[in-house]
Amino acid sequence: MPNLYEKYVLPRLIDAACSQPPMSKLRSRYVSQATGEVLEIGIGSGLNLAHYGEGVTSITGVDPAAELTVKAAERADALSVPVSVLGISGEALDLDNNSFDTIVCTWTLCSIPNPYRAVAEMYRVLKPGGQMIFVEHGRSDEPKIVKWQRRIEPIWKKIGGGCHLTRRPEELLVDAGFKISAKESGYVDGPKFAAFMIHGLAAKA
């Protein structure tokens, strides 16, 4: 029997939560820097699509959540560049090596079951010298908040579609071979255990 919560309720919650003003502000700041052929990991309901600039020639979005990608396909119709939405996971990309100029990953690494495999795949398909744009939430820099994150995380994963509170995206990227060229972190409005954002740019060496 399908999980009705994950099929009908969770997609709406994710779309609503990820379209809040602090998130939209970060999307506008970072996604607009994408250029050339773009791969978006975890395209979800397509909330990034409105923020791509004129330097983008094509967008390939991947996400295994069919309940969300239906909305992404609808939003893609408003764009003048070609958009392909593939129902696959970032952990196993059926895409050629060195084939994208930019990879965009926003609020995705928190919920991928095997983030190490996913970032290794991103590294593989990004062109040498290509740019990785990441905007994520994760483990706080404050030890007292981290304690709360670790306590809440088991329940949070169940209600948030596998979302982890204590991952650090920049550490995952460095482990995969990326070089961080810019990074910022800090809280946005909301409960501190879920509002610590880490965002920036990385390059394929």
C-alpha cells in the first residue's frame, strides 16, 4: 500500500517550505549565476527555474520524486530554453562524463540517501573547470544547536522525506574532489535547528 503521506502531503509541504522568502532570496542570488548546459540535482517542483539567467543554454533536472517533478515540468513551459526532467536519482546519473558547464544543487544533499555517491556523480559529469552551485541547510556551527539537531533528526527524517539536519555540504563536496571557491553560512528566519544555511560555489579541479 503506498504511503499516502509521502505521496500527497509531503510534496505540498516541501513546495510550500522551499518557496519561503529566505529560500527564494538565496535561489535568486545563486541560481542566476548558472551558465551554459546546466544539470540541476533534485529539481523537485521546479522552484529554481524562474531564477535562471540568459547565460543558460539548456537545463537537465533530475529527481526521483514523480509527485514533485510533475509541477517542475509545468513550470518549465514558461522558459525559453529547453528543459528536460528525468525521474532518476542523483546517486546514479545515466549521463556522460564531463558534459555540463554548471551543476545546481539546492536543498537536496540533506535528503539523498547516499550523498557521497551523489557528489561523486556530480563531479564525474561536470566539465573540468565547471562550476558547482550549492545552497543547503545543515549542521550548525553552534554546539548547543547541534545537540538539538541530533536529538530531533531521527523524527525529522521520518516526517521530512529523509531530510538530515546534521550534514555539511561543503565537506561532502571537498571529499569528492571539488575546490570550494566561495562559501557563506548562517541562519535564516525559522527554528535554528533547521535554519542554518550553507551556500556557495565550487569548481571541478
